Amino acid sequence: MKVLIADKFEKEGIDGLKKLGCEVICNPEMKDEKLVAGLKELAPQVLVVRSTKVNGAMIKASPSLKLIVRAGSGVDNIEVPAATVAGVAVANCPGMNSVAVAELTFAFMLGLDRRLVHNTVDLRNSVWNKKEYSKARGLKGRTMGIVGLGQIGVEIAKRAKAFDMHLIYSDVITNEKAEKEYGIRKVAQDELFKTADFISLHVPLNEKTKHMIGAAQLAMMKPTTVLINCSRGGVVDEQALAAAVNSGKLGGAGLDVFETEPGANDTTFADPVIRCDRVYGTHHIGASTDQAQLAVAEETVRIVEEYTKTGQVRNQVNNR
Amino acid sequence: MKIVVADRIDKEGIRKLQDLGCEVNYKADLEGEELVRAVAEVGCQILLVRDTPVTAAVMQASKELSLIICVGEEYDNIDLQAASEESVFVANCPNQTAAAAAELTMGLMLALDRRIPDHVAWLREGRWARRELSKSRGLKGRTLGVIGTGLVSQLVVKRARAFEMNIIGWGPRLTTEKANELNMIRLDLPEEVAATCDILTVHLPYLPDTEQFIGSNIFEEMKAGSYFINTSRAEVVDFKALAKAVVEKGLRVALDSFPQQPLEAMERFDHPIVKLDGVVYGTHHIAELTEQAKQAAAEEAAAIIKEFLATGHVRNCVNISRGRVPHSAMVVRLRNRPGVLAKVLTVLAKYNINVREMENVMCDGERSASAQIRLDSKVDPAVLRELQTVDPENILGVTLTHPGF
Ligand SMILES: NC(=O)c1ccc[n+]([C@@H]2O[C@H](COP(=O)([O-])OP(=O)(O)OC[C@H]3O[C@@H](n4cnc5c(N)ncnc54)[C@H](O)[C@@H]3O)[C@@H](O)[C@H]2O)c1
């Protein structure tokens, strides 16, 4: 089996594929026209990509191609219908970054409760202000509200339990397994907004969840509540959020995602929400840890292994 | 009972004190001379503080002052020697603030890994720097090293385990069995912990033996680029050696306290370590300070006072002499009448025998009692004979339970 990796990829993943007996060619520079040529020339059976675009022309260029693995969760960079027409399976590695996102969520919760950024900035500016920073509330005994108890939500529940928090969630489904394991209780969405001290959003972005948090929902929250969004930018109405934090109706917010995010090559960011004193932001790095990348690499190896041994495609997103 | 509260203490705790029937005088912002005056004016029996300095002058300001409670773990703001000299008990509220300290430790660990302060600062400057700031290791699967294995440390371990970290540790009293119980692996030396872990967190009390305990011996062992967190006292860390490690091996560091740091109020404070080129974050000695912790500590303070009022016993007392043991001890059985105990003490005084500790326990029926007396010197047969014969109607019997040497 010949595997072409047209992106940067973990050494552990490359080694794992070689161990399966695959011939592995790794070329992160192979993009666009070069990838069309590469696929024609090398004729691999498996193509692995991370963010490299895969279009119909590329898929057609390699008649031997049987499987495209997206080393990550979303498959937006792959023209899936073209693959389907060509009889090429497309698989992804979903859920491998759940832990990384859960960790970032806790970084926000603890960071906002203790105002860790303000603490550090003051110290760097030679200001000591213990009195100001002794106003944290703490996590123990507080209520953690998880909106969307999917793969990420469950990882959060597990950690919140170790912090001795009360756990509630709202979702369109009922997760009995998590309820049993973590003592988390399902409540109506509005009740969650009204009672939780920390609210974390982990729903997909779709018509139903677009601006799921707007002025009306923010008004239900307690003035001490901390809201975290590490899902997708559109889930929260940023203007309403900025107004709520600035007027003291919300304790603070942590945002990893924004309604309009800069592209890969942009170097500036002008979203006003980030300048609110009680908003902490990060650069859409929820999935960016070595641990998550390694988990994706391992899952990629598992997909190829199963395919070589059984012909079955794990996590296939298209039907041939 | 009159109480002066000289620091910001949780309201619920204060209400509990009022429920006990105490008069609470809330003087949260007083320090120095002003505190001396306030204590004198109120004439309080009990003083509650968190980190306000309590000097000999404060203690002498109220003749009736008999108990000082530090509403937190630390009590080195109290002049303990003066307190003991004036026979004022000092108590603290240990363990109540451990969860808060563990939370800060985890918060700093995650902040270091994701570089949260740098993200926020850059975004606020209008910069988008995803590529530079997206290199994190994640906590899952990493090895956390803990030095010191008290309650804070144990609560950190509990949380770190939920983050699926591997945990190794060393503590002066940590046994292999205890380590197993805590789901961690014990190593023989703190240096071994430093050399093996990806993240090192220190939870040592500040004692003469732990001063600058974490020095170049530890930092030299640590892996390049690993993380170091100290939410215990600054005094346990050698800051010069730490700064060297930040510069030379790119250690990422988070610190909750600093040498010569100011008290509560806002003032200028310069510590070069937070200005080093690298990832060094700091907080303002706030490990113990969350509402949850303050509430738990205030409740503990109220419980100490309740017990003190009921029994005179001071829970968590930190200035009881523990160095010496009594030389001898006796049990005296006596009639429950005024002046009988005084007769016993007069005999002891006549022979120059000092009473160290004593307790009088009433028997059923209230007709007689039993006094347990611990003494500082040997009891000669002559003393016993005199006690047995001085008032046989009221002093029913004397038994030497610990005859001495
Ligand atoms: N910040 C990042 O870098 C990053 C990384 C990975 C994932 N994400 C995002 O996080 C989100 C959650 O990911 P996941 O892996 O946990 O997904 P998941 O599919 O496992 O879980 C989503 C949960 O949301 C629930 N849900 C769907 N619609 C809902 C609604 N209208 N109301 C309430 N609940 C609803 C689902 O039933 C499910 O339980 C996704 O939006 C994903 O794109 C962000």
C-alpha cells in the first residue's frame, strides 16, 4: 500500500504507517498543481491531508486512489462529492481533539475566575494589587452548565467533577451514560442559563444554534456568570455579549472562536469584543495541542490499518 | 463576647458569630496604630485577621484579648512570641483553603500550556498570531511532579488525574503506601522528580528547613522547556536560580508569591522575574483567596470560637508548648466544695512544685470531682503525705499516676 501525505504530519504517524508495511511518501509542500502532478506520478492508494485542499481534478489524477484521510475532524477542504463519484472513500478523525478543547475550556474558567491575564499584566507593569485580585469566586461548589453534552462536553464533565462542581447540561439528546458516570443532570436550556455559574458551549453551528446566545439569553444569566465559547463563532451574538459584559450583566467570557476570524495568512484582528476588559480570547487553538495531533495521527494509522486488513473504512463520511 | 475583625472576612461567617451572641466590630481596613486604637477602644476578647500584621502592641491594647484567629492557613503575620508571652492563643483555619490553592495551581498550569496571557494581550493589540501561539503540549499524558504532599498537593493530584496526567512526587513524609493511596508514584529524591516530570508544582510549608529548598539542585535537573509552578510561599524557592533556568533552559514559570512582596493595598512592586523574556506569569499571592475558601475559613473560625466559648479549648492552636512533657502527674479525688482545689494547690506551692496543666472533672451526682494535675517537678513522699492528711474530709485521695524520675 502506498500512502501519500501532502501535509505536515507527526513522526509517530509516519512511523506507524511504515510499521503497517506501507510505503510512505511525506511531502508537506505538495499543494495545488504540485499535488495533481504528484498524485499522477506516485499513484498512491491512500492520501492523507490536514488542511491541504483536495479537489476533483486531483482525485481524477490518480486512478489508483482508494481512500482520502483527513487528519482532523472537518472535511471542508475536501471535495467529497467528487470523491464519491470517483468511488474514493473519505474518512476523518473526529473527537480526537475533545480533550484539547476541554483543557482550553478549563484554562478559560480558571483564568477568568482568578483573572490570570490581568494579574500577569499588572505584575509586568510593576503594579501589586492583591486587594483587587482577592475577589475570585472559586470553582468548588459552583454549578457548571454544559450546553451540548457531546464528545467535548463529556470531557468537561469529567474534569468539572474532580473540581467538586455541580453539573447540569442541556442538549437535544439525553446522555444517560454521562449522567450515571458524572452525576450530571439534564435541565431545560433556560434553566441552565439562569442557574449556572460557568456556562460552556459545545454544540455544532447550524440554523438552530446560530446566535443561540443572544441578548435575551444573556439577560437570564447571573451577573457573576462566566461564559465560555470554544465551539463556533456564530453560536454567540458577539455584539450582545460585549454589551452584557461591559454593562456588568455578565461576569466574563472566554472565546476561542469569533464570528469573523482572520484567515491563515492574516496578521491583524479587529473584532471589538476582544477589547472588553472581562473578555479573554485565544486564536482558535482549541484543537492545537501535541496530544490532540498525536491522537489524530494514531487514528489515521488505525484507519489505514483497518482498511489494509479488512477493506472497511473507519469513520467514512461518504457513501460510495 | 466582643470580637474585632481586622480583615475582609466572609459575611456568612460574621453572621454565624453574631448568631453565637458575639458583638462583632468590623474594622477591615485597619492596620498598625489604628488597629491598636480600635482594639483598645472595643476591649475585645477575640481578634480575627487574615494577613494584617498583629504586633505586641495590638495584643497589649486589650487586657481581655485571649484568642487571635487567622482566617486562613498562614499565620506568620502574628508575633507569635509576643502572643505566647501575653498568654494569648493563636489559631489558624488549615485545610479550608486548599481547594482554592489547587484551583489556582491547575489554572496556572493550563495558562502556561496554552499561553493564555499572551493570547489575550496580542489579540487586544489587534494582532492575529495563531501560528506563533498555537504550539501547546496539552496536559493529558504528561507527567506532573509534585514536591510536598499535603492537602493542597493531594487536591491538585485529584484534579490532575481527571486530566489524565501521570503523577510522580516526593514529600518529606510520603511513604510508598501513601503514594499508592494517592494514585501517584513516589520517588526517593526531589531531584529525581524534577528530572522526570514535564510539569513541576511545589507545595511545601515555609519552615527553617524548607527555606530556598527549591534551588539550582532542582532547576538543573528539569527538562528544557518544562513548566514550574509555585503556589506555596516564595521563601521556599531560590529566585536567582529560577531566573537562571528561565533564561538558560526556557523554563515556563508561574508564581503566586514573590520575595519582599507588599501587603494587600495597591502599590508599586518590581520583580525582575516576571519581566524576563519568556513565559513567566504571576499572581498577587491569591492562592487561598476565593469566595469559596474565604467562606469555608470563616465558618471554621466561627466553629473555633463556638468551641472556645463552650469549653475553653482552642482548636488548631499554633502556640501551645509542645517541646516539653510534664515531669509528673497526679489524680486528686475531692469533694465538690469551694476552696478544696485551692487547698491542694497551696500544698503544691509550699513545696515549690509548679502546676503545668490541670483539669477538673465532675462525677455523677455532683458530690465529688477528680482533678488531673500535671506538674513540672518530682513529687516527694512528704508532699503526698501532706496532701493525704491536710483535709481528709474533702481531699478523698491522691494517686501519683506518673511518679516522675
Ligand atoms: N475551538 C476549536 O478549535 C474546536 C475544536 C473541536 C471542535 N470544536 C467545536 O465544538 C463543538 C462540539 O464538538 P463535539 O466534538 O463535542 O461535537 P459532538 O457532536 O460530539 O457534540 C455536540 C453536542 O451538541 C448537541 N446539540 C446539537 N444541536 C443542539 C442544540 N440545538 N441544542 C443543544 N444541543 C445540541 C448534540 O446533541 C451533541 O450532544 C462543535 O461545534 C465543533 O465544531 C471546536
